[in-house]
Amino acid sequence: MSARELTVLTDVSMITCVVQRSKADGVVKAAQDAGAQGATIYYGIGSGVRERLGLLGLAIDVEKEIITTLVADDQVDRIFERMYFAAELDVPGAGIIYITKLEKAATFIPKEVVDRIMEQSA
């Protein structure tokens, strides 16, 4: 039996984007086109003054889609910007996007990829 290894990533950030219903697929596509490897979409219900009053007295849909993606720190700005515009967050009440710096992350990474990264950093 082979020894198990743990590869810890320390240059990783999580981008979280909360958008109106039905926007998530386009936001994920934009993130992947910019270099993200994947994303997780889950659903929530928002609350607050905007949802009760709405813009100009119209009701705002309280159902939200939340997208999270983990990206390397050297890609985070590019992916963040693409997600922002794909989600149309430059429109009032459209949602929010933010970055959380992760202290550690771990997942399976093929040995060839780890070796290539180690060569590049040397």
C-alpha cells in the first residue's frame, strides 16, 4: 500500500458571488473562461430593506444564487472582474461579490502538476 500525502495550498482565495436567480450559470462560465477550474452553486433567500421595499416600489426577488470558486492568488483579480461584469453587479440591487483569503486548502493534485509548480518556483 502506498503512503498517502497531503498537499497544502497556501496561495488560494475564495471568490463568493451572490446574484439574482438565473444568473449563476453565466457567472460560472465567465469565471471558467477567465481560468477558474470550477465553481459551486447553491441557493439562498435574501432579506433586508431592499427586498421589502424594492426599487421604485417594485418587489425584488429574494431568491438568490451563491457561487463560490477557489482560485490561485495570481488569477484572483482577473476572475473577480469577469464574474462582476457577468453578474451585472454594476446595477443597483443585483448582488455582491467578495474575496476571502484562505489560510490553507487541500485537495488531490496530480504529482506531475506538483512537480511542474515546484520547478517553476525554483
